[in-house]
Amino acid sequence: MKFIIGLICMLGLYQSAFAVTLQSAYGSNLCLDVNRGEQNTWRYDTNLEVWPCHGGENQQFNLQPHTVSGVSTIFTIQALGRCVDVDMGFVEDWTHQTNLQLYNCNGGINQQYRLQPVGGGWFSIVSMMDGRCLDIDLNTANGWRYERNVHLWNCNGGSNQRWRFDTSHGNGDIIFQ
């Protein structure tokens, strides 16, 4: 846990969060991305996916710590003034309500995550709601998702579940104080 807190302090994410990109270990040069180009109203243009890293505002994220029992170990992940949220309003039998989206921040457990170090500067991002990991959907039979959608899936240590914080694309501005 000291390593995680140290990393967060080193990146400037602890008391005043700086925007960073969340780079995936899957493929090359892929970052967590808010799909603002979709015209599907059922996702309100806030579905999360991976896309080639470009550092645009839809790839700028920060971790906002929550203090639990005096220790900040749980975070919300925020972008564009909203929080990474487990979509509880759209039931898909094949994903068990685990698609991720941006939604108004409300402090719910479906917006809380913890970081699990997996070595080499990589982390799993684990949902406090059900203990599953942020995962790039590799089910190519989905048609429209094409290995880009990010959802929750059972943690398995795969490269599609490993993330690191890249400050080279971040804008360096203080986002939250």
C-alpha cells in the first residue's frame, strides 16, 4: 500500500490531482478514452473504450482519493467533470451490467476503485462494487466493439487488464484541489 500512496504522491495525484492518461498494456499505444464521437443515445456519448493515445481532453483522467478509516486507498476516476461509473441503467445479459461509462459523480460504490500493483509500473484497477477489473473487451463477436470497449471482468492478470499512469500526455494543470 505504501508503494501505491508513494506513486500517487509522486505523480501529484494525492492532494491536487494532475491529469494523466491511463495507458493499456494490451496492444501498443492504447489509452483509456471517452468515446465522444458515438451518436448512440443509449450511451449518451460517454462510453469508455481504448483508443490510440493522443492526450486529448477525452483521454485526461485523474484519481480522486476517498479517505476510509483515515487512509486514502479508494479512488474515483474522473474525466471531463464526471466519474468512471459502472452502468447500472442498461442491462446486457452477456456482460452482467458491467459496461463502464462516464456519469455524474455521486460517491456510489459503483464509482469507487482501488489500484492493485502487478509489477513493472503496471496496475489492475479493481472495482469496489464487485472486485472485478477494468478490462478491454476481447470478445470480437460483439460487432460494434471491435476490441475497444472497456468493461469490468473477472481479474485474470491479462495485458488487457493492466494499466499505467502516463504523464507525458497529461496537461499538467491542476484539475481538482
